[in-house]
Amino acid sequence: MTVTETETADEAVEPDVCTTGEAPHPQPDGRDRYTISEVAAICGLSAHTLRWYERIGLMPHVDRSHTGQRRFTNRDLDWLGLVGKLRLTGMPVADMVRYAELVREGDHTFPERHQLLVTTREDVRHRIAELQETLAVLDFKIDTYAAARRLPERPERTA
Amino acid sequence: MTVTETETADEAVEPDVCTTGEAPHPQPDGRDRYTISEVAAICGLSAHTLRWYERIGLMPHVDRSHTGQRRFTNRDLDWLGLVGKLRLTGMPVADMVRYAELVREGDHTFPERHQLLVTTREDVRHRIAELQETLAVLDFKIDTYAAARRLPERPERTA
DNA sequence: CGCTTGCTTGGAGTGCACTCCAAGTTCGTA
DNA sequence: TACGAACTTGGAGTGCACTCCAAGCAAGCG
């Protein structure tokens, strides 16, 4: 419910906006135009990767300065935040590009976007469950090693 | 504590055994020699991948029939179960090979193995936390789309 | 015995997600 | 204005984890 409070609330609901429900990107000094290396530093991707994301359509066409250099906006940063989260889920880049295309296509793709996110959410829940099973296995094996350390076959308790 | 009951309990603690704390592999009819395609069907890896695992040292040298064909044991199946779990964590194959080497090297590698598993466990906990954050973001965005559906910009409630 | 299916090997090929290169342009500061 | 750092592009290269191929051997069946 901590919705962006700095936003001009002229639109009530706009799901294609890049917001993730977290505070919008920290705007160090109210700026809204970042160079590629600044963005790389902020979001942890390389400049190479950012250019590549744009080339393949995973970024919604970044604005340019009058000399042709990229100038990323806070909105771009928010989008990259969402992309980063989706990437953590293991979603293939191609699927994220698909989502980006749907956003560009306009409001009539809301249902498909909704469906894509719901499916992804199920995947994430499944992965969490898998990881928790794995955690149990690791706990078991770590206990086993700890037990072996307490009861060594050749006692070396003094060493 | 549900340790293998079919095992000749001549060793009290044996961490390098492949057991994962779960029941040992279901032995359909008490067999202990499986062909490569049977193992592929059981553990969901391709025969190609199983051969590759052996080649790179991720399998502890599979036994052969008198004509040179692979014959996997229940113990191999259990090891593959552990490998599968570790793979789910995103652990690189090279690290799993390292673990397999430690197992082959003998008991004196217990501490390093223990450390490797503890580190992996921390990674897994971290990934679970990341995924849960991602889940929160997905919930937020899905809610947003659901709200957009309830309040469409061009009302089409009858359609 | 012949046929089909499955297994063996080393090595080559694939798909993904970057990651880097070369050659040229622009920015910021001394 | 000069200079090094940062930026631009298309295209090529890298590393990982498989995935497949070709040529040949082996097993079961009519």
C-alpha cells in the first residue's frame, strides 16, 4: 500500500508503468537523466548489457541527448528494477522481451500481461518450495558432517 | 534419522554416502543394476547428460557390464538425487565436480566438504529471500492489473 | 541369421546470456 | 584547445550446460 507519493496522481491505475510497489527509484538530486555508466552502477548491470537489452527490445527505447548519447530516466530505472526481479526468477530473457512488447502494444494486452505474471508467480512459488526441500537436504548432510566431526573414526580430540 | 535400513550398518557415520536424509531410492524390485536409459527415466536427465556427468567427474565412475555397458547402482541413483538438489540451487557444475573430488579423496576432506555445504546453504537461504521479495513485487503488479480490469478506462462491463 | 533397438566413444554443435572488440564521436577538465 | 575518459555502433567472441553426431559394438526376437 506504500504507493508512490511523489507521483502526479492524474491516472488512477496504470499497470504498464514500471513501478514495483516499492518506493520509486531514489532520485539522488531530483535528476531524471542518467548516463549509461550511472545506470550500470545503480542497477548492477554492465553498460554492455544495458545496450544489449535495448537492442533486443527489453528496454522501451531509451531517450538520447542531442548528440546521440543515451539518457536514462527514473522510469527506465524502475523498469530495470522489475526486469531485475524477473531475472531472479530465472525467467528467460525472451519471455521478458515478450512482456515488454505487450507493454508497448497498449492497454488491450492487460489480460495477457496479467496471465504472464500469474504464471510466473506460480513458477516462483514452485522454485521456493524446491529450494526449501534442498535446504532440508543440506541441513541433513551438514548435520551428518558435524556428527562425523564429533565422532571421528580415528579419535583426534586433542589435536 | 530415517537412515537406510537395508544398509549393513558396519559404519556408524558416513557422510560421503549419497544419502540425502530422504528414503533411499525406491528399488522397484530389489534391483541394483540399471541401464543408462532406465536411470535417465528415473532421474529426469538425458542419457547424454549422464555420460557427460561421468566424463567430467561428477559421477564416481559407474560400474560396467562384462560387455562394457554402464550399470548404475542404487547408490548412483542417490548420488544423482543429491546432485539434482545442488543443481536446483544454481550451484555451478564445476563446484559440484569439486565436491565429488573431495568425496573421492577420502575422509580427510570432511572439513572442506562441510564448509562447502554450509556456504551453499547460505546461498540457498539468500536466493529464497530474493524470490520472496520477487513474489511480493509480482503480487503487487498482479493486483494492479486486477484493479485495472475492475475499473477499465473504457467501461466494457457488459462485454 | 538378420533386423531393430540400445549402448559405446570422442568430438563437434547448440542455445542462452552476456561480454568484448574496433573504429569512430563526444564530454569534461586543465 | 588538447587530451583522456566515456560514449556510439554492428558484429564477433565467451562460458556454461548441455545436446547431438558418426561409427561401431551388443542384446533380444521372429
